[in-house]
Amino acid sequence: MIDWLMAAMVVLGGFFCFVAGLGILRLPDVLIRMHASTKAGTLGAGLILGAGAVYFGDGATITRALAAILFLLLTAPVAAHMIGRAAFRDGVPLWKTKIEPGAEENLRR
């Protein structure tokens, strides 16, 4: 049963890391790319680290994995904020969207 849990965690973690990389490549704006890399990348890395902690199961490995996950959770939002702030202050052009007349009502739903 533990093997299935670890396999699911590694596969899901790999999927989220793939989505983070794909988001960096495909999304149009620096702020949107930053969001994809921090959210999905942190979740993917956390799942993979958690699977490693479950696999090895000793106290030292579990402590290191939890410390790494905590480090990611604390630093990823701060790094994303600083990257977004630097991009905004540097005048990086943002993605221009066009909202058709009457579409505001659909956005509110």
C-alpha cells in the first residue's frame, strides 16, 4: 500500500513540475509565468520530497524533507513577489487583453 502511495506522490509531483515548466514556456506575461512556476513547482517538489521521506522512513530523511518543503513554502512566495516587483518597476510590458463589450457580466458570474 505504501508503494502505491509513493508512486502516486512521485507521479503527481512530476506532473505538477511539468505543468510549472510548461507554464513558464507558454504563458504570455511575466506575472502569470511567475504564478505558474511558484504554485505548481512548489507543489510538485513538495510531493516528490514527501515521497522520498515516505520511502526512506528514517527520522533524519523525514526531517530533511520536511525542512526542504518548509523552505520552499516560505521562500517561493517571497521570491515571486520580488520578481514581480522588479519586473513592474523595470517597466516590463504586461499582457494586453481585450474584453469585448458586455463580457464584464460573464466575468462576474
